[in-house]
Amino acid sequence: MSIEDPHRFLAFSTEVTAFATFDLWATGQVEAYLATVNSAIGGAILAELLSTYEKICLETEGQALSERKARLRRQIFGSEKLGPVARNIIKLWYVGTWYELPTAWSEAFGANPKDVPFVVSAAAYAEGLMWKAIGAHPAGAKAPGYGSWASPPTIPAFAGEPAIAQVKEVQVNRNEGLAR
Amino acid sequence: MSDTITTIDALKEHLYLAMQLEHATIPPYLTALYSIKPGTNVDAVQVLRVVAVEEMLHLTIAANLLNAIGGTPDLTRPGFVPSYPAHLPDGETDFKVSLAPFTKETLAIFKKIERPRLAPGSKKLVKRLYRGSVTVLGTYPGADDMQYYSIGDFYAAIEDGFDRLEKEAKVAGKTIFIGDRKRQVTSEYYYSGGGELFPVTDIGSAKKAIRLVMEQGEGAGGGIYDHERELAHYYRFDELDRERYYQPEDTAGHPTGPTFSVDWHAVYPVKTDLKLGDIDRKKSPELYEAALSFNQTYAEFLGQLTQAFNGQPQLLLQAVPRMFEFRNLMGDLIRNPLPDSGGHYAMATFEIGDNQVLRTVAIEEAGA
């Protein structure tokens, strides 16, 4: 998977963050996060994670939502290999920070010199989804304006819908050999 | 036709157009500002932000002028927000102002908006023909084919109008300044101003208000700095163009201050003058909804400002968080790729429909 193709990464991220793809693009961090994950765990494992996700989506299409969720839990979050990576990607979106993978993971699947804790950028901190999720603003950035503290926070509704349409589009494009 | 303002109704209509004109510059400035990638181009961000805030001040000053003579500011009137691109006068010719990313070309248009210029002779109005569908700013009320030679001439006509009508009224033992003093918006209601907001109650304060608008924008009168020793907008844009700061004692076109650099690549290539209809609703439902709700929220905001300018200035304080919200919403749109557009990004379309319901509500609430 090339760094220039963020759509597969976005489809998975939409599913696991419960934010809409629109909100993920709105952070302005798509490329930076994709590059972060890619360099911290390597392209092969990332590709395996995304393929697993896509397979689950396609195979559970038309079935009850609980079926897809159950398979996500078993095959991704319950996987020794994919689980920690998936959790790290969620944290990355929410706080703009990459956390070092557990030692057990590195010992089993390979250590990487880039797998160290770091804040992706100042903008990544300000664009963390956690701020939107709690209806607050990042301290020291994106000030909400004079007197705004007098109003209660607005907590957004979560999309929480499967990204099946995106997954299918990615598949179609891949089959047609289109570079997106 | 006469290029002078001879009736109070004509003056009121000119001041409505002044509000429209001042507002019309804000969406283009904000679009360019938020198209700049976060963390880059700090100089350009600072200039664009300051200019946008001062345009908001000018809008409020125009409302004060209108209120001073017993007018009713109405930002919800159909057509108040132009359909972009909109035409503006620039001497013998005109130019189009668009909602576009921050580029060298956009900056050239911004310089034209703020360019100091007055008609060479006494004739301030020129005849121009447009297709019926385009928005033309700075026209003569009631004669859409007649446009002021420049924005400077437009304001000069307003100043003359105030002078003439007040003198006539004085002769008859009256005054044109019959507006309710409580409708004036002053600094206590206006956050982070861009200048002091004083009440307009007589010919002296009216002229002072008009001068402030002209000087901050164009540096009218030939100076590059205004009374408060602040650089006029035109020269702030010129700084970005030349990548060099002006300092006191500099002359127009020759800044001698520190240099800086503009990174023209650190900008989201938003689609110029994007319309809601250009977004595929089926393919990008989230994007479509976000753009639509921005327009709806903005229309409500204009309703809120209308109430504030109609006797409830305290509402302006509530409007502040809303403006910061617009910053976030615009940023969200601008960072979203626009599918099937050849690599362009989305943006807020500022399509504010003829929302009669909203308008009526705003006016009624203001009157209540």
C-alpha cells in the first residue's frame, strides 16, 4: 500500500473512531497519521490489518450490525498481532500521539526504531478527536472565543455507521486498477 | 443621472449597500485565510486575520451610520450576501472577487479591493452593463447599470450626502440624526475590535466614522498609515506581495522593513467559487451536509446580527463564540478533498438563499 492512497486507512479509521470520514479529513492529519503508522509498524502489517477489516466488512454485508462488531472484536481487537496496532491507531486519532507498542508485541512481530512515543505535530495535538468528542477545545489552541465558557459544551452525535460503502469502493477501484 | 445623494431614503439605501459591500469582502478573506495550512505562513495569517476583523468593524460602523438616521439595518435582505464571483468597481474597469484559496492571484484581487482610487473628474458614476444574474457591488441604488467609479467614490458620495442633507435639515431647524441612541453599537459590545467603536449621533461623528472606514481600507488621503498609525489594508496586502514589511516613513510601493517569506505551496487548493450543487450529495453525503449546515448556520448568524443592530447590541457578545465556530467549520470543509474535482478541496459556499422566514423573524424579534 502506498502512502498516497489513504482511502483504505480512512475506511478502517472511520469504523474504529466512530467519527465520520468527513471529520477525519477535517483534522488535516490523514497523510501524517498514515505515514506515522506506516513507519512505526511497516507496510506489511498495516496492509494485513486493512485487508482483514475489508474482508470482515464484505463478508458481513447485509447481516446484523452485531455480527460485524463480533468479528471485528475476534479477528482484529482480539488478535495478538492486529489488536495493539488497531488500538494505537484509535489513540493516534484521538490524541494525535503515537504510543510505543507493548514489548511483547515488538518481540513477537519485530521491533521498529520509529516505534517510540511522540506527538505527531502541534497541529495533531490541536486536531485530536478527543476534543470534539467531549465538546471542548484543546487548551492553548483553537480558542472558542470570549465568554464562550458561559455556555455548555456541545457534544456531537456520532456516526458510528459501517464504512462499507468506502470499502466496496476501494475494492472496485482496486479491481479496475484505478489509482486513487 | 445625478451622482449625488439628495434624499434621506437614498442615503439609507447607500448605507445598506455599504453594509453589503463591507460584508462581501469577509467570506473571500476568510476563505483565503483558512486555506493556509495550519502552522505555516504566520505573517500572511496575521495580515488576513487583522483585515477580516477590521472589515467586521466597518460593517458595524455602517450599521451605526444607518441607525443614526433612523434606518433599519437588515442583513437578511435577499441578496445581502453576494453570489460569488461578484463584481466590484476599480476605476474605468471592474473586477471579480471570488471565494478562492490564498494564491498570488487572489492577493492581487485583494489589493484591488482595497486600492486607493478616486474618479479623476467630478463624475463619480459610470455606466456598466452586466448579465442579469451576476452580483454587482457598489451600484447606484435604483439604477443597477450605474456603478461608482471606485469604492472610495462610493464612500465620498455617502459623506457628501450626510453633509448636504444635514445642512438642509439645519436650515429647517431639524436634524437628520433622529435615530435611537440605544441602537448604536459601541466598544463595550464589540469584542477585540480592530479599532474603537463610537456612537454616531451628529455630523461630526458620522464623518469620523466614514473616515475611519476609508483610511483603514485604502489609506485614503495618500498616506499608507491611518490616524492611529496603523498600516492601511492595501499596504498590508502589498507587504505579503513583496514579502517585506513597511515601516514608518516608508512611501507606497517601497517597504524597507524586515523581509519574510510566503510559502505559496502550504495552502489547500480549495475549489474556487464552489457551489453546493457541485458536491455530489450521494457520493459525499457528509461533505454535502456539512456545507449545507454551514450555510444555514451562517444565515441564522446574519439574523442574529440583524437583531443586534436593531436595538439589541448585547447579542453581539453571544455572536463571538459563533464566529469561532465558523472558523472551525470552514477549516473542516477546507481540509476535505472534493471528489472528482482534479485534486481540489472543498470550502464553505456562502450560498445564503432568499430566506424570507428568517428575515421576518429577525425583524420582528428586533422590534419586540
